[in-house]
Amino acid sequence: MRMSFGLTFRTAKGHWLVNLSRQCSHGSTGLFVPPSPPLDPEKVKELQRFITLSKRLLVMTGAGISTESGIPDYRSEKVGLYARTDRRPIQHGDFIRSAPIRQRYWARNFVGWPQFSSHQPNPAHLALSNWERLGKLYWLVTQNVDALHTKAGSQRLTELHGCMHRVLCLHCGEQTPRGVLQERFEVLNPTWSAEAHGLAPDGDVFLTEEEVQNFQVPSCARCGGPLKPDVVFFGDTVSADKVDFVHRRVKEADSLLVVGSSLQVYSGYKFILTAWEKKLPIAILNIGPTRSDGLACLKLDSRCGELLPLIDPH
């Protein structure tokens, strides 16, 4: 598989321009989707039966549901971030402690934001939103920070790890839309330019240290404090209130479906353990093995956007 990414930012008459180039033998929609076997009609029937019998279905989604929208995941074989590069996501403690690390993060995020924020829901997101409207889906928990479930219309939703479309002040807690911050970046950096390569699940791209040095980062408009995306970085923890809320939703459910997650991160895996302890039937739709395969009554290795629209939620 050939992959090439280029993001070039420059100014022209005060306007920011972005040039994204991609090459991949599978086409852009399949760029980050790992290979999967053909749909097994018997497995589709089994999932249909699972959904039909569910009256209070809880669904947990991970990065695998968004790969078909052009957003990479971390762990997929050959196409995930860890397989393609030696880069690792930013750590919470490093971001909090170091102003230069925050500068580097925001410069890279600034370049990646127009592309990241433009991604749209795929048929899997739309199917789950439709299940909610029809009363089949009781609650949706996503580990993703891309806002694609919200764009698809889902409302009974918990964003376990937050959302990149919001920004939080670390001092006063003021919350602002990420798009507003993008405009402030542009005002502060009218002549700054950079060329980036690579793409990460949280919208991060890769820049050189030289490109980052002159990038100006705004502070909170309210108190002057440092700004952070309203997401849970690696090394941070989900708030206790949110964890308790999701545990209650799991205990109220009568079945659990995992969509597009390997469940390697404990913040999501622990809810599967809760469901298993409650003896809820668990089904998993994910290309490749997961941490909870041994707890599931049904495991399917298929594309989320290919399989979910085939299921009749009635």
C-alpha cells in the first residue's frame, strides 16, 4: 500500500490556504481501513438476531467506526498510526507542564484542523443515529473525539474522551468552540507557514521544530490562562462523574454492542467488564482481535459502514 500525505499552509492576501495530497492504492475512503474478509451472510443474520432481541441496546464505538470517514486509528495493522509511524500521541502531563510542548501541539493542530473538522459521518454513524430515532438504541458511548456522531444526529450520546471541537481554559474552565480559536490563531500568525506530513486520529499532523518556533499561541480571552482541547489526553483520566454516568447506562441496558474498538484502553474496556458481570449479551464488530473477544457471544470482522446499514432495527 502506498501512502503519501502533504499539508501546506501559507497566506495569500490574508487568507489561509491548505493543500492536501493523498495517494493510496485503496482510494481515500479506504485509506485507513484494515483489510477484512467478505461479509458472511450467517454472521449478518446472527447480528440481526442480536439487535432484534435487544430492547435497551447500549453501543460503544471506537476509532474503527471513523476510519471509513478518512480518520486514522492508532492500532490497526498496517494502516494505524502506530503501524505507519513511530509517533505517539501527546501525554497529558507533558502538555500541562510545558509551554513549548503546548506551542508545538497547537501549531500542529492548527495545520490539521481544517482537514480534521471537515470529515463527515459515514453510513455506520448514520445507521446508529437512525437506530436511536427508531427507539432501538438506548445509549451511545463513543471513545472518539471527532464529533462525527453529533454530525450524524445522535443525541443520546456520551463522548467518553471529550471532543476536539471544544477548547477549555486550564485556569478558569471557560469553554469555547474550536473554530473560534482557529480564527484567533490566524490573526496572531498572519505570515506563518508550514508544510506537514502525516495525519493522526486527533487531527494532529507532523511539523519540524523550526516551523513550530515562531508560532504564536493565544491565551484564554477571559483570564489569560493556557488553552487545551476539551479531550482526555493519554495519561489523563475520565472524570468520575462521567464514569458513574456511563456505568448507570450500562446497568440499565439489556445488551451491549461494541463497534470499531479493540478495547485496549481501560477507560472503555471497564464498561465491557461491567456488562459481562451483569450477564448482558455482548457483540463485537471490529476488524481484528479485541481485548474482550472472550466475553462476547458474537464477534464480527467486517467494515462498520458496510455491515450496520444492513441491519433492520425494528
